[in-house]
Amino acid sequence: MSQLRRSALALLIAALLSVVNGVAAFAASEQQQLDEARAEKAKKQAELEAAKATDEQLEAKVNEFKAQLAEQGPKVEAAKKAYENAENAVKVSQERLDRTAQEAVDRQELLNQRAIAAYKSPDTGVADAVLSAVDLSEAGLRLASMQRVIENDQVILDELAKVKVELEDDKKHFEAEKSKAQVAHDAQRSEYDKLVDLKAGAEASERAMQDRMDDLKAEVEALAKEESKIQATIRARQAEAEAKLKKQLESKPKPTGSNGSPLPDAGPPGQPSAHGFIWPVRGTVTSGFGQRWGRLHAGIDIAAPTGTPVRAAQAGIVIFAGSQGGYGNLILIAHGNGIVTAYAHLSSFGTGNGASVSQGQTIGAVGSTGNSTGPHLHFEVRVNGSPVNPMGYL
């Protein structure tokens, strides 16, 4: 294949590479906008998942996402490197294309100049050149030189004509190759996008999950700090409340009702458990009773929207209704036999200190006061001041 044909084919190949990699070579601003949109989407999804997850699930999720990051990170970097290599190949091809194009322009310009010169000086032909020679030797040299110029020009014209024909013949072939390359590129682009989305999602999820775990740790720490105060309150008021409760049971008086603001009707209470308790609110238990990060989580957390009515788990006497540090708005109800239930993070009160409440009576509303990770009811059962697992009573 001639040099000119090779140059023309190189031109087409360079153009093909440019088309194939055009989609991959995002503009900086477009790539930035895409990354920001992906990050925001992943962040919102992660926040939603974190809000729904239990604390045990959170720890498992964080470990899972860390593993995903460790696995996907190198893959994304490899894909990025592949695109960088492709961009370099396009750059090299473009440089070759520019050289080839300039060569074609130079040759065409040479032919144009000769044509113009011949048009302006039509008398300077072969005959004139020969006749103006001093002798036969000079005339022969002039004739041979002009013949070579004419032959060279003709070769260039013939070569250009051949290349045009050959390029037309090869056009269909290159179009097919371009289609195959485009399909392969689209598949690679799709896979790369999936990797980037997965990595962004894993990073956002890990941050959201870790933030929620930190919030839960802070909440457990804050509640633990109030332990001595809660026990002191129970010791100071439980005996009096139980004596009052005993008299009420003997005379069976009606509950004293609410000393707080009116609240929505809680609806019919659930069936009492074998221990005679009902669920104070219906919802998902997002954190159970037990040790958390070196501290005792003294109750269970039940997720529910803000304002959801909270019921008394059993009839009793309210021995505390007020704000209590990390517990936020708190109600303590004594039920007799040393048992006290606690209802924390309330958004509002439906009863007050010293009030008698019946089982299922609305005593407050779900909220997120105090040190809280979001709207939920922190519910405790205490026996003689010490916390026990509420699930054994519900």
C-alpha cells in the first residue's frame, strides 16, 4: 500500500478512535455535575436505610460497605486508567492525522502553484525550453528535467485518484468496525457507571451508617449518665405511689385523667401479655435491651412518627413527668410490686405527676427530645429501680 494510502487510512482510523472514545471523554463540568448528582442520590438513599435499620443491622452494614469499598475501589481506578489510555491513544492518532492532512494540503498546493504558473506563462513549454538551450546537451537535460516534473505531477494526481476510489471502497468496512467498537464502548461505559454508582453508594452508606451509629452511641451514653438520677427518683417516689395505688385498688376509684395537654386518641389498646402489659406504641424495635459499646441500653427503642400517641403499658401512678437530661421529656409510672415503666423522648405530655392512669390510656406522644437519633419511644421496665428487658413483659 502506498505512503499516501496509508496516511489516508490512518486518518480514518484516528477518526474512528475519536468517535469511539468521544462518549467516554466527558467534559470536566459535565462529569462534576454527574458525580454530584450520584453522590446526592446515594446520600439520600443511605440516610433512608440508616433511619430504618436497627443498631445490629447498622454494624453489619458498615462492615459490608467497607468490604465493598475495598473490592470496588481498585476496579474503578482500573476503569479510569483505561479511559486515560484511550484518551492518550486519541491524542497520538490526532497528531498523525494532522501530519497526514498537512502533507495532503502541501501536495495539493504544489500542484496548484504549478498549474497557475503554467496558466500565466503558457509560452514556457517544452519546445521553448529546448529551443532556448545553448546546445543539444543542455536541451536534453532541460527536456529530461521537465519530463520528470510532469511525470511526478501525474503520479501525484494518479495516487490521489486511487486513494479516493479505495477510500470509498473501504468506507462500508470502517462503518461496520465503527459500529462494533461503539457497541463495545457502550458496554464498557455502562459497566464503569455501575462501578462508580456502587462505590458512591457504598461511601455514602458507610458515612450515613457510621453517623447513625455515632448518634446511637451518644444516646446510650447520655441515657447511662442519667441512670443514678432515674433510680433516685424511683426510690424517692415509688413507695408513696405504691401505697396510693394499693388504696386505689382496694377502693377501685376511676383514673384521675390527664394533667397535660389534650392528645389524639390512641385507639383501642392491644391485648395484654401474660404479664399483663400492652405495647405502649406500635412500631419497629430498632434497638434492643442490652450492652451497647460498653454501656447498658436500659430499654428498647420503638420507631414511630412524631406525635404518635403513647399508651400506659399498665395501670399505675405517675411518679415523674418532666424533662430529664438525655431522656428528654420523660414519664415514669409505678405499677406496684416494685415495677416502674419509663417513656422517654416524648414530644408532649398527656398526664402529670401524681396522676392515676389506666392501662391503654394516652399519656403522651412520640417525639425526639433529649439526646435522640430521631422520632421514637425509648421504653423501659424497671424492677426495684434496676432496668430489665421489656420484651419479657410485653
